[in-house]
Amino acid sequence: MRAFDFKAPDSLDAVCALLAQYGSDAKLLAGGTGLLNLMKQELVQPAVLVSLQRVPGLDTLTVDGNGICAGAGVRHRRMETDTALQQAAPLLAAAYGHVATVRIRMSATVGGGLAHADPAMDAPAVWRVLGATMHLRSASGTRQVAADEFFEDFYTTSLAPEEVLTEVTAPALPAGAGWSYQKFLPRSADDYAAVSVSALLCLDGDGRVAQARVGIGSAAPIPVLAQAVGAALIGRQPTPQAIAAAAELARDAVDPLDDLRGSAAYKRDMAVVFTRRALTEAAARARRA
Amino acid sequence: MSDPTVTLSLRINGTPWQGEVLANRLLVDFLRYDVGLTGTKEGCGVGVCGACTVRLNDRLVSSCLTLAAMADGTELTTVEGLAGREELKPIQRAFIEHGGFQCGICTPGQLMAAQALLEHDANPSEDAIKAWMMSNLCRCTGYYGIVRSVKAAAGGAA
């Protein structure tokens, strides 16, 4: 790993001042599980590493009537095990619980994972399904970016070099919502998915689909929100036939790459299969609710 | 110009440690080469295999994916810190008595992970043991012995 200056400021203001000073020569460090791997391979070579380890308040997780507010420094392990979050957004807790191994989940942070923007990660597509908002801060102020606008390309977000992601907010799942998280792992249990699918489904009083949102990970340069799949189910009974027809639309919602986990064509097929499974489980949960 | 350093102050296995360390020093290299604690092994170097697992406060970490600088102010525990001077931890005795290791390279990390599991859940199910211990790979394929050892330590049979 190349040499770098290491700074560990003790306030967000000081973090922002350093980012304003060094710009794209600086990188923010949180859990390190993503960034340090890239630095060891010398794919990323910051002159200055600005660690968030001494900044207070970033590890606050709030779940209340306003929904979910996760500080950027909250570790994956807490997102997986927090009982209030499991109640309010079981889909999100489940996705965080599927990341790598328990040891990695004890290091990796919510903000680090989102800013790293590896489209193969579990949580980013789920935040899109939930309609999340990213809260960014710099020396010149704060701004909010919808999760739908945040991800731009492989490892690329709308974060400017001088900005830090401070928290993510999202509404809790609607009452009676059914959900499912499906991760297809053809190799090993701690691997990235070939495809991962998250589904959120709400039924009206007649059992027709009132809301359906489907996210797909590992399947494109950014985490995908498969809007056509959800739209195809609105107003319909979630029968096996209706779900299968909607899931077919996942094929064109994704843009996967060939890799060790399968060819692009195979992953398109699997996006359909796992979307069908996710919608089937989400519909069953919504009926029971 | 020499490479940048940081000043570290932490406790390692209960003993205070203070000094200068290279900013780009990985925690695993700091432990092995600067502190002289060679129980922690580097395996894959990318956070997958778990051989380099140590504890920072109450968190397990891959010391190959952690900078020494990130351990500033923490209570760090390595495999050398598990046992007292005379007495092994139950998990260490169980690994010896139930075939929990073969070549031994992965064992320090396995022990750190297993000890953390038992502190989190004193009587884990076999599924819970497997779900937790999947974070640590063993190339000798000693997994049955590892699961037996964790069970034995949990049951107090060790």
C-alpha cells in the first residue's frame, strides 16, 4: 500500500474542512473493508486518508414514527440485529444480515457501503426500494439526494470529493407490507450474489396489489429499481401467473456482466427466477399480514 | 522525505502500548513486526479467510483490512490474550481435545471468532455455530472438529 497522510479529526466540521482543502486527493475512511482492499491493490491511491473514527454522533440509529434514520457510521451488524429496525424494516435488516460474514459486518458501515457503491452489495438496492434519502454535508452546507439519484456507475455516486455522507433516512415499511430478500449464491455463502432481489408488496382490501417495488443487485453498473416489474402488478391479484408475467420484465431491467458467478445471459434468467421467488414470498407475507 | 507516521495509544492484551507507527501500516503487520505478537496470521489478505481475526473492543476485525491507526484508543485482543498465564480458555482446551485444528494456521482466528460467539450466545445451536464460524476458513477441512470444539466449549464439556 502506498504511503499517505492519516488524519482523524474529531468533528464533522473538521472533516469537511479537510475535504475542502484536499479535494479528490483525500478519501474518507470508515470501516475500511471496501476502501483498504482497493488501496492494497493500488486501484485507489489517496494522498490523505481522513478517518471518521473520532467523529461523534455518526453511529446513531433511530427508528420511530418518522421512519428510519441510520447514521453513516452505523455498522452492518447493528442494522442486522437491531430489534426496532427488524420490526420497522425487516427487509433492510435481512439484507444487511446477508453481507459477507459476521466479522465483516462488525466493521463495514452504512455510509461506507453506500459511498463505496459496489453494485454487488446487498443493501443499496434495498435503500432504493424503501425510497431512501441520502444526507450529504460539505464545508459549504448540506444537501439531500434521493437514493434513485445517488448511484451513477460502478463505484461512482453523486457525492462530490468535498462531501461526506452523514446519514440515510427512509420511511418504515407500510403497515401490512409483505417483503422478501433473495440472494442467489452459486459459489460460497460469503460471496457476492450472482443476483439478489428485494421485493416489497402491499395489498388493498380486495387483495389486489396496491404497491410493489422490486430492487435487483449484482445485475447492472448500479443497484437497480425494476419499476416495470412493480408497475405490472398494480391493481392485480398477485396470482402465480401475474407474478410470473411481471417477473419476466426483470430480464430487461438488468444489465449484468459475465463473471465467475455466471454469464450475463444466465444472470438475466436468474434475475427473472429470483424476482418471481421474491414476489411470491412477499405476496404470501402480505396476505398473512 | 520519510513516510508519514501516526502516534498510537492503545491497550494490547491488557498492556498499554504507545508509539509511532507508519500511517499505512496494516494492523496485522503492526502486531507481528512492531509489537512482536506473531500468533495472528495473515491468510488471504482480503478479509475473507479470517486467519488474521483479532478483537478491537467488542468487535471482531480482519487485521489485514484494518490500519494500525484505526486501533488508536482501543482495547485490542489477540490470540495471545485469550489465555491467562497458566490456564487455557475452555475454547482453547476444546480445540485441543476435539480435533479443532490440524496445521494450525487458521486456529488463532478460529479461536478469536469462537470466543466472541460464546460471549454473544453461551449455548449456540449447530446452525448458529456454522453461520458464525463460516467467517473463518480452514484449508485442512477441519470443520467438523471445529464445530465439535465450539459445542464442547459451550456445553462446558471441555
